[in-house]
Amino acid sequence: MKIVDTVALVLLALFVIVLASVIARQRQMLRSAGGIPLGLRRGNRWLYGVGRYDGADLKWYWAIGIGTRPSLVLHRRDIAVLSQRPPTETELKSVPVTAVIVKLRAGSDELTLAMADGAYTGLVSWLEASAPADGPAAGPLAPLGPPVP
């Protein structure tokens, strides 16, 4: 076997291993609790990845990669939903027809996300589940009164 053939086989094997790693990472992230497919708009491009709820953070991982660190972290207390709508004709070239396009304010940034309808419902529920930022912490519930016989 010539050295060129050996180098080509090694490069092909490395490519297959990296590709398998990327696919395995995506599947593992989507199967674990709190993982959702999530598109992030940057300029005119959509970047696809996996969003994961982690306590008070929504972490977004770029789909193409083998790293374990999130590409973007959104803190629940800093997120506000500005609007949600179906995709436009232009966006339908990049996102599924069933997607919901969500515009968020995260701190001083405005972000546009694409997600499934159920994922949008989950996002809104997750945001509403946070404790009030300025109000007193909720204490134990007061009893409703004596039990009815």
C-alpha cells in the first residue's frame, strides 16, 4: 500500500470519527431532559443548535461541534419575549413551516429564535416559573381553614 493511500485512509477515518462524534453529541443533548432543537438568527443566517434549560439559564449549543461548552447562555431574569409569529416566506427557506419565530430581549441584546410550537410553550412556562425579581420571596402557603368533615 502506498503512503498516499495510507494517509487518505487515515484522513477518511478521522473524518468519520469526527462526524460520528458530532451526531452522537447532538442525539445525547436532545434526548436528555431540557433539550430542544433551537435555531438562532445571526444577521441573515440561521444557526442551528440545541437549547438546554439548566436551572435559571437557557444554554444554546451550536449543532456542528464536539465541544461541551455552550455558545450562548441566556439568564432567565434577563429574558423578555417581545413577539412571536409564524415564519415569513423568506424564512421558510431555512426553517420548518411549523416553526415559531420568537423575538427576545436578553439583557441589552435582541435575539431571534426559531423553535417548535411546543418548545415555545415550554419557554414561556419556564420564564413564568421564575420568582418575582423585586417582590418578597414567597413563603409557605397559609392553611385554607379547618378541614371539611
